Amino acid sequence: MTDTPAATAVGPSADDDGNPLHSGSMKVRHLVVFVIGAASPLTVLVGFAPLGLGAAGASFPLAYLVPGLIYLLFAVGYTAMSRHFRGSGAFYAYISEGFTRTVGAGAALLAYVGYLGGQIGFVLACGVFLSATVGSIAGLTPPIYVCALVVSVVVAIIAYRKVDFGARILLVLMALELGTLAVFCVAVLAHGGHEGISLAGITFGSVFSSGVAGAFLLTFTSFVGFEQTAVYSDECVEPAKTISRATYIAVAALTFIYTFCAWVIVQAIGISRIGDVLSGDPSALVFTLNSEFAGATMTEVMRLLIVTSFFAGCLALHNVCTRYLFAMGRTGVVPSVLGRVSPTTMTPSVAGVVQYLLVSGVLLAFAFTPTDAYTQVVVWTTSPTILTVLVLQVLTSVAVVRFFRRNDYGESRWNRVVAPTASAIVLAMVAVVLVANMGQLTGLGTAGNALIFVPLVVAAGVGLTRGFILTRTHRRRRSGDQ
């Protein structure tokens, strides 16, 4: 016996009743800000790009360009479905609609736990850099976990406000970090780089090199967050148009920012010096280059903005998590109280409090362990997020094809079949490569890697079970009504 279609069960849609969010408060610019804020470009390029550069060398910019193009392909089917279906659970709601109640519920809890780990990691990383920054300014370094807990409180307070208020905060932070990157890029190009401007290494054949493929493990994660365009469907002005435009703009913007800045970093180093320069401390690479080309003052500004960049990611991930809880609360996957909104701010207030308590509770637990906050806890909590997102994207692509099989809604074959099928295949291949090389990220063996993924397996299992129960309950009620 198969499940009933999710359209009659789980998966919030435009017709859902219940507590409405702040409808009409989100425009294209708000969504783009949330997506880029979640991606945290400064954090990506300063904190993680040097690691990928070590693998890909002069071809490193391609390691950002290729994922960007793949995600633009994914966006074709994703936005096509968004024009005919709404749900604040985004991937989860789409999977529910394309598959069944049971599959959707499993995807819902899988997504939430994956993003929860991501927020925990981002909050702790923000605490690490905040502690170091305060120490360099005040001469007294506060404990990392104290800083992280302060960040968690501030994020929860801002997120409780109306969603457009959070967007304004993210807009300011995003403008500052992009401005800093722009100054660095202009300074490097104005000086002609270290060895002159060159496109060496940027060739089609380089895409298939082992170095670029290895860098994909880092660069694909840099695009995490563009799901947020559909997460806010219930709060958008003209959702069908807003979500589609914001998704394409955000992915295209991130692709350009990452690819261009990565190329500029290569120019600042000099192609012949890449190996020698990276033999030092990779985490200080961009700061050192910025001091060389833009000056020490701008480097100090960049150090401060690293903290705000992480904070922007924390706020964006908090918003995604609370809206997943909200969507699941409305559809019965989790207690319905989580589907309530604040009557004053029209945000998921109960879900926000629960999210804050979970993040803070996990941080407190790790605070009393001998683990290293940045090299261990941050990596262990964010690594599952990478795999979660890829699995959800593969399932969503397949769900798009299944959704349009029932009714094509006038969409072209490219939008409803070809593009989503191609993206599902490519993203599945990336997921396989990531799993095979996960030890490079976590520093753990097979057993250790399996252990940090246990929460994902448990979440998916609980979700599938809950979905099965909801399906049977729904059928019984429907039979009783007849």
C-alpha cells in the first residue's frame, strides 16, 4: 500500500489554514540579502578559500564557477515549481508535494537537524572570532563559549523582530563585507597583482583535474542558503515572481563574487608563488595579502567584519531553522505549538525560542568537553549540513519532475523535466564524492564520520515514522467521513 500524495497531507501550500506569517513583507531585495547573508562571502573567501586554493592552485576560480552553474541549472526546476506551489518548509514542502507524506516528513526532520548543526557551528565560529577580536582590542580575551552564547542571544532577539527588520540588519552587514572585498580586489588589480594580471589555469580541461574536484568539497558548501528564497514564500509580495527572481539573482551574484574574488586572490599571490605562500598559515593568507595591497588599516577592518560576516550567517540560518519548525508544526510532523506566530511581529515566535534553547544547550554541553572549538566542534557540527543539503537538493529535483508529471501547468519540458533531471544526477554524483572524501574535512576515520552523521539518520527515521502515522490517521479520518 502506497502513501497518499502529500498534496492532501503534509506540505504547506497556499491553501493552508492556520497562523499566517507577516504576509507581503518580503521583496526580491530582502530574499537576496538573506541568501547572500547566509552564504557569508567574506567568511568563505577569507576563512575557507585558502584551503581550496591549496588543492586547485591557479585553477581555483573554476571550483566556484562550476558549482554556481550547476545551481543555476537546479534553480530552473526549483523556481518553476515555486510558481505553482508555496510552502514555508521549502525543500521539505516540495519533496512532500512531489513524493508523499512519509517521504516529506522524513525530509523535514532531516533538513531541520542538518541546518541546526550548521547554525550551531556558525554561532560557535562567530564566538571564536569574536573572542579573538575582543582580545586584540581590549587586551582581555573572553572565553569562546561565553562569546558564542552572547551571539546566540542576540541572534534570537533580532530574529524575533519582524522579518524585514532582520533583512535590514543583514543588508548593512552584507554591504560592509562586500565593500571590504571590493577594496581588496580593486587594490590588487590596480597594482597589477604580484606578477601581472593573468588568466593562466582558467581552462576547460582544468575543470576535470583532481585538484579542482577536491576543492569542490569546500566550494559547494559556499552556496548553502539559496533555499531561503522559497522558505519565505508565505511572507513574499507576489511569491511566484519574487522567489524566481531572487533565486536567480542570488545564485548568479554569489557565483560572480566567489569566482572573481578567487581569481583576484590568485593574482595577488602570483601563480608561481602559490605553493610557497600556502606552506605558511592558510588562515592568515587573505589578511596578509590585504595588508600588502590595501594597507594595515583595511586589514583591521576586515578582521572586525569577519565577526559580522559569521553573525550574518548565524541570523540567516536561525531564520531557516525556525521556519522549518514552523512549517512542520503546521502540518503535524512536530507539536502544533511550534506552528504559532507572534501576534505583534508575525514571526514564528515559539519555534524561535525552541531554536535558541537547542543551540545554546548544545554549546553549553560542548563547553565542558576538552574538544577544540574551531578545528573540531565547528567542523563536526557543520559537516552534516553539507550532505543534508545535497541530499535534499537531489530529492527536490526528482520531486519537481514528479510534480509536473501530474500537471505541466504550461511549463516547458526544459523547466519541468530536462533541467531538474540533469541537476539531480550531477548533485547525486557530488554527494557521493563528498561522502568518499569526508575524512578530509572532519579529520576522523570511518567510525568517527559515521558517528557524527547518526543524528541525520535518526532524524530521517523519526520523520519517516511520523509521516507514516500521519498518513494512516489521515486515511482513517477520511474513511470515517465517508
